[in-house]
Amino acid sequence: MADHHGSGELSFADKMDYPEHEKTYGLFLNLVKFGSIWVIAILVGMLVALLTSAGFFSGILAFLAFGAVATFLMK
């Protein structure tokens, strides 16, 4: 079969950059959190614009207001 040369075990854990890994994970969590907020803000804007008599511009205003307030509260 295959010949294995060397006597040590393979270990890649020693070479990982843990601070960079944690930084990337934190950025990913922020992207998911704020992306979810703005997707919900789009749905709120669509709700106001399409299902009420408020109109299109009120839907845009609701979208921006909800997104801004939710973003401020989640920081």
C-alpha cells in the first residue's frame, strides 16, 4: 500500500492563527445579525406599502426607520 515516511503525527492545530479565526467569526456573526435585521426591515416596508393604505413612500420610510432603530438597538 502506501509507505508513510516520518515518525511524528500530523498536526495542523499548532499553525492556526486563533486571533484571526475569532475575528473572522465575529465578523460573520455581525453579518448574519445585521443582514437579518435588514431583511426583516424589507418585510416591514413591504407590509406597510402593500397591505395598508399608507402608500409606497410610507413603506420606504417604515423600511428605513425600522432598519435604523433595530440596528441602533442591536449594537
